[in-house]
Amino acid sequence: MSNDNKKMKLQMIAFGPVPSRRLGRSLGINNIPPKACTYSCVYCQLGLTPKMETRLRPFYDPEKIREAVFEKMESAHQSGESIDYLTFVPDGEPTLDIHLGEEIERLRSLTDKKIAVITNSSLIWHDQVKEYLNKADWVSLKIDSVNEAIWRKINRPHRSLELQTILDGIVEFAKHYRGNLVTETMLVRGLNDNENQIRSLAKWMQRIPANVSYLSIPIRPPAEKQVQPPDEDTLIRAYEIMSAQNHTVEYLIGYEGNAFAFTGYAEKDLLSITAVHPMREEAVSELLNRAETNWSVIDQLIEKGIMVKKTFQGKTFYARKLYAPRDHDILGLRME
Ligand code: SF4
């Protein structure tokens, strides 16, 4: 292979570092070529899965993965870019890779950076997969539905997979995992976003000690063009239902934000917080007081189409308007 080809291949395996709200600056690792997956989700931004598979198998030589990450880390270092996490986030399902455990170990010998894996959870019942994931510092598990029929409609799994086996596997894994465990649920309008669905999900999720339960929505062109994100009311409702079951819930809705950083600039703080969750009226009032300003800030954000006012169970909320104009185009703000 020519040097140029080799370089190109290594670049396809490791990318970034890219800013990630969950992981700071994350160097991505593509340990699966597009698109090997156990699912063919209706919202997948990579399109349909041509041939679903569930057998663990080799994809790349683990040494190539180590080499690709090393090269990316070197060039990030030279350009003064920091890296917080090395993240397995491929164009497919990372746990299909039979070498995942070995790859994590090789990266450990290379650096003390933390290692994250974002998985669709479908193979978590497999002992080998549990063993690999146990080696990571941060694991994100996809749980879109705990209802068999809905799961089949939304994730369109390989015919050999069963939801109950996966859910039991998640509980078993969570019992022993010592790293940072989070979940991610993609809400799709008309599929898994009704109140009953969210209540059963929230109830089931009490069985696992996730540090954060992320709610996401389709924000990129989906595999099936009829897929739509839920509206703002539904997102607020989902947030409230899950929070009421003692989950720490955060949105992943395409805006960067940090609910915990107070800068004193009311607009910036409001946008930052509502990128993560809706705000109750009392919380907005408190923030405006702290920033020594008034409700005209909110009025302007609503007028500009960035924020909406909603009521749920008698309480008033302020939330991000989905598909709002880009914040920094309007306010001259950058939200990273
Ligand atoms: S699990 Fe991920 S990669 Fe696989 S089909 Fe679903 S969204 Fe796409």
C-alpha cells in the first residue's frame, strides 16, 4: 500500500478531536467500517443497514487502530489541541468488533486518556461484549424502547435478537460496571414518544444506575424520510416524566450547552441551560435576577424564534424551539 493510501486509511479510523458536550474534546475511533450493524434504525444517519449481522468478527488489525489513534494524538498535540476522551463511535455497532477489548488495552498502553464506547446495547448479553465494555471508562447504552413491538419498529433489529435478552443483559452489565454509565434514548415522533411509552421506559430504567439519561432527537437526515423529531411539548413531558422517576435527564438536541456554568450573560446562560433541559418559570426568574436583568430577555428570545413558552401539568416552562435559527447567527454568540 502506498504511503498516501496508508495515511488515508488511518485517517478514516481515527478522527477529530471534535467538541462533544458529553465528553469534552473527543478523538473518535471508527473501529467498524460503514456500515456493519445489528440494527437498521429508522433514524440512522448512515442510511439503511445493507446486511445486519450479530456475530462478533474482526474488522481492522488492533495495531492499526493504535497507530491511527497515535498519529491523531500526535497531530492534535502539535497543533495545541487538547483531548479528553478517546471514543469508539463508529459507522456501525462497535461491539461487533471481536478485537474491541484488545484495542482498548492497546490504547491504555499508549495514553492515560479516558476511553468511551457508544453502543446500541444489542449485544450486551454476550459475555465477551460485557468484558470489553468493562474495560472502558465511559459507556453509553442505547435504550429507545422497552416495548418489543416499538423496539422492532424503531431499531429494526437483526431477526435473531430479542429485546428481553438485551434488557436483561443491560441490567447484568450495570450491576458490575464501575465506570461512568449513561443511557441514550432517541425519541421519534409517533413511535416511542407517547406518554405511556416514556413512563414505561422511565420505570424500567430505575433498574440501572445510569449517571445521566440522555434524550436525543433525529437532527440529521434519517434512513427513512418520514422520521420526525417530537415537538417541544413532548420533549418537556419526557423530561418531566423521567426526572420524576429520579433520573438525571439531559437533552441531546443538537445544541451545545452547559446547565451548570453561570456566566452572568442572561441570553447565553438561558440558551446554554435550555440546550440541556427545559427551565421552569421560577428557575428563569432566579437566573434573570442573578444576571440583574428582566423578562425582556425572554420576550426577545421568544420573538426571535429561539425559545418557546409551554405549560405542562399546570407549570410553565421555557424550552428551546426545535429548528430555531442558529443562536450565534442571531445573538453573535458561540455556544461551545
Ligand atoms: S444502531 Fe446506530 S449505526 Fe446501527 S442502525 Fe442504529 S443508528 Fe445506525
